[in-house]
Amino acid sequence: MRSKILNQIKYQKNAGTAFDRTGFNTVIAIAIGGSSSTAIKLVTCDTSDGEFEDVVTLVASADAGSNSDVGVAVDISGCKKYIKITGATKASFVLGDAIKDPN
């Protein structure tokens, strides 16, 4: 049972880089720090280098700053192929809820 659960998650250290989310329906996004005037957002796109669209705002620009730390679970089943976090100094993903059972 334990190995089945571990096979259904995937960790992405640098969530500021576009990441292929194919095969997963949920992401736990962790973002740390940012600019005082830039919102921290989860965004999506069909290509890794295209124009990304907002999925959800994790920290509004009015609340953003170097002390902005947030962790949130997001349903990404309606997202396009690539996701990333913008506006954060550091960010990570844990992708889960695999579409296909790996076992």
C-alpha cells in the first residue's frame, strides 16, 4: 500500500519553472517570499514557454512581500499541460491524485 501511494505523487523543487503536470489532478503548492507589489500565482499554459494564464492567486499583490509564505492544495484537473508559480522567491510542488493507478 505504501509504495502505491508514493508512486502516485511527484515532487518538483523549482516550481518557478514550467512543469508538465500530465497525469496528475492535484497540486500542493508551497511558495516562499516575493516582491511587495507582485502577486504570487499558480499559472498554466499549453507550452512550457508560452503565455501563461492565471489559475489561482496564492497571495494578492497587496499582501505580497518577503514574508509571504503560503501552502495550498489546488485541483488542477482543468489546467493545461504546464503549470508554474510566479511571483515567489522560492516555490515547490507536490503533484498528486494520479489519473492512472501506477500499480
